Amino acid sequence: MLLKQRFYDLISTYTNDKNLKESLWIEINACYIESHRSYHNLTHLSELFAYFDFYEEQIMKPDLISFSIFYHDIVYNIWKKDNEEKSALLAIERLAQVKLNSEELDSIHEQIIATKNHGTMHHDTKWLIDFDLGILGKSPEVYSNYAKLIRKEYKRIPNILYKRGRKKVLQHFINKPFIYATQEFRSIYEKQAKINLTNELKAL
């Protein structure tokens, strides 16, 4: 399903305002096609929704996860360390205009924030985190392309500084008892993710 149609189907449950629906989608699309995004773009959203479609029956409140997917990287600035916080706040500001209650908005906020440190005790948020990290456990070829796209997003960062920062990120994931939060993703992707991360670290 095209992302635009998916968003319209989702938001139409919560508002009949055609202008609002259009403006919300235009903003989402505009942010994810920003020229500096090589990985955190519409393709990334499509990949997350591919996981979502496969595991939807496991999710308790799929609409909320869908909103979180659309908004989780809407703010993406490599020079800032509060992208998730800003993305979560923007999501709440925009979605407060539709028929979502405060508890639902709080859940979306929590889910987006969780994509920063990849830790949560909430059932649905675990799935979102794993969708977001699924790429780490893909084949070496797919992972290699992902790593190149991440480097491209940081192309303005000198190589020595990029390697230093990247090593910290890789080591953080390698040191975790488990990268993935759900048993399903652990059984499928955990081993390969550790291999991919270790190989990239050695190559830096």
C-alpha cells in the first residue's frame, strides 16, 4: 500500500476534515523527502510498515503504532540530539487536532521517545522498536548498504569524528544482552545483527 493512501486510511478514522488530512500528509511527506535524508526517508517508513503488516495481529493497538511510525523520524537533524523528543512533540501537536484522547496521545509520545534508547516495558512499543532496528539483522549485503546510507547522511562529518561516534553506537548495541525486544525478532534477527555490527566495527 502506498504510504499516502495508508495515512489517509488511518487518519480518516479520526477526522473528516479533508484539509487537515491533506495538510498533515503534506508535512509528513515534505519532512521525509528532505535532501539530507539517505536512510531516514520514505523508504524507511515503508520498511517499517512491511514489518507492521506481517506482525499486525501481535499488536494490541495498531493505529497508535501506525501513527508512531509515520512521525517517529519526522524531525531528523544530524547536528541535534533531541530528534526523537522533537518528533514526539510534533506528533502530539498535530494529532491533538483529531479524535485521539490524551491516553492515546501519551502512548504515541512514549513510543516515539522509545526509538531513541530502544528500551521499554510496553508491549506494543517493543514491536515498534524492533521494526525500527530490523535492518540490523538483515543479510550482510543489505546491512552494508544501510551502513553506507547512514554514512551519507553524516557526510559533512569528518571521517575521524564519524568513526569515533559510529564505534560508540555499534559497541552500545553489541554490548546489549539483546538488541531486540520481542522474542520473534530475537529468534530471527539477533544473531545476524550481532555479526553485522561486529563486522562493521572491525572495518572502521
